[in-house]
Amino acid sequence: MKKIKENYNYTIYAAYLGYITQAIIVNFAPLLFIMFHKSYHISLDKIALLVTLNFVTQLTVDFCSIMWIDKIGYRVSVVAAHIFAAIGLIGLAVLPNILPDAYSGILIATIFYAIGGGLIEVLVSPIVEACPTEKKEAAMSLLHSFYCWGQVFVVIVSTIFFALFGLKNWKILAFLWALIPLFNCFFFSRVPIKVLVEEGESMSIKQLLSNKIFWLLALLMMSAGASELGMSQWASAFAESGLGVSKTIGDLAGPCAFAVFMGSSRLFFGKYSEKINLKRFMFISGVLCIISYLLAALSVNPILALVGCSLCGLSVGIMWPGSLSLASKALKRGGTALFAFLALAGDMGCSIGPGLVGIVSEKAGDNLQRGLLAAAIFPFILILGLIFNSKFTKVTDVSLID
């Protein structure tokens, strides 16, 4: 026990589990979207509202974190985050059966695990950033890769579970997923945790909000969240209903392949970060993201459309952790408030992206390809943000490799 309390490697391990918890929160329910649609007779626009509610709740938590996290403390907050996540996952299995309206039960459960997800998103990155380690860009990219491997883990285990025990037993799986955040509550209560910036040394909220670079970084985070979730939240439903493949193949070829490619991108950057120009890498990723959205949305061949989904995972991999790394370098005294504001912007994108896909798809007669086509606007916005960011910071690099 003493070894855990003194070793920051365990802090990083707990952070990894935190992002696996985040992956469960974000990706488990979307695997059930078509089941919700058919079993509970919930329309696609209402299902899209579940995604929006998830991230609107996280937005609210992000905003409150700006004022309260430093007062409450990292440890209490991150333990509470995992408790909320576990309650939400358990509620997802229980509440639809005990409330008169199943949809209301799902909404309530979504709010609970979204509170946990919002706190995790705000806290885990600065906790790792504050650890006494080197190669911060690589550490941040590796940390966020665990969200991807968590997503793969969620999809594969869920797919195997559904194949063995049937989709009708999904509530049992929800209970099993809740064990991970419950375990991490204990882990985070024991590991050493440092603050990012000592009290009195961080930038004020007014200083952050009056900084032009901050607003460009917030735009990058918003675009990153929308680009990533616009595809990943609808990949399973898109493959199953839009392309006409089975649920098992749809889950593996859609969100699972998306996550593998996204995690591979983050691992690649984590390994070669010292040789790669981060902004140029993000720019190229933005271009590839537009291509992948167009491929998924316009292809009449299901295989090419699924390739588009996978390539999208590869392209968005660096966007979120890369934006955080740019922020850490540009605003060194940003502290917890900076990460909370960026999480706020990112979660706003995570709400807007899938929401736009769902709304456009509903208006187009449940045509998800039309919705994905509309979402191609987000990586384009990210590219514009990178261009303006480079002008403000007077970056003149023109090559990918430094």
C-alpha cells in the first residue's frame, strides 16, 4: 500500500483506467441505439438527444469545475467522478424497468454517468500533466490512447457477450461495466496526486478569457470533439441500419475499427513525438478526416463506407490530445481552469457533432449518410483554427518532420 502512495506510475495507471471508464460511458449506450429504437420505440432524433444530453451534462460539469475543483481538491473530485459513473451505468440497467417511461429512465441514467464523465475529462489530463515525468506531449497522447483501447475493449467484450448471451441480457453487462469505475474509486483514493499549478500562480479566468490564443485553442477542442464523436457515436448504427450488415459485423467494422485506428494514431505520435511537428500533423489529420467523412457519406459500396469510418478514427486520433498539448505549451499558467475550459469546449463539440448527424439524418428520412456528410464541416473548422493559431503564434514550419 505504501508503494502505491509514493509511486506516480500508479497515478498514471489510475488515469488510464479513468479513460477506460470514460470509454465505457461514451461508447456502451451507442451499441444499444438500434435496440432502444426498436424495443422502446424511441425515434432517432430522441436517441440523438441521449448523446446531446450526455455531453450537455458534461458541459455543465466542466463549467462548474472551473470554479470548484481547486477548492474541493483533485482526489475527492476524481473519486466522486467514478462513483457517479458507476451509479449511471447501474441506473441504465435498472431505471427503464421501474419508471413508467423507459426513455425517462435512460435519460436519468445518462445524466448520472455524464457527471462522472465530465469530471474525469476535466481531471485526468491535468493529473497526468502534473506528474513529475518528461515528454509531456507523448504522455498526453499515450494517455488518450487508452480511451481508444477502452473503446475497443467495450465493443469487443460487448459483442462477445451479446453473441453468447443475447442482446436481451444487456442489463447484466451494464452491471459488469460498472465494476471498473468502482474499482478505480479505490485506486484513485490511494495514489499520489500533485496539483498542476500552485495556488496563487495560475492565470485568472479573466486573463484566460481575454487571451486570443485561448479562444483558438477552444475552437480546436470543439472541432476535435465534434469530428471524433460525429462518426464514432453513429458508427454502429450506420453500419447496421445504413449499410445493412449484421449488428456483430457492424460493431466490429464500425466503432471497433474506428477505435483501433484512433488508438494507433495516438500511439504513433506518442512514440515519435520528438520528431514530428504537432501542428502540421494535426493539419494533415484534418484533411484526412474530411476525406474519410466524404468516403463514408458518399460511397454506395458498404465496404468503402466502412473504410471511411476506420480512416476517420486514424485522422481524429491526434486532434484532442494534440489540442491539449498545444494549450499546455501556449498557456503554461492556465492551471485547472484552462483544462476545464478546454474540456467544456471539447464536450460542446461532442454534443454538437453527433447531434447534427442525428438531426440531419432524421430530416433526410433516417438516412445516416446525409448526417455524416453534414458533419464533414467540423474537421474543416479545425483546419482553419490551426491556420489562424499558427499566425498568432508566428509559426513558420512547413514540414511535418522537424
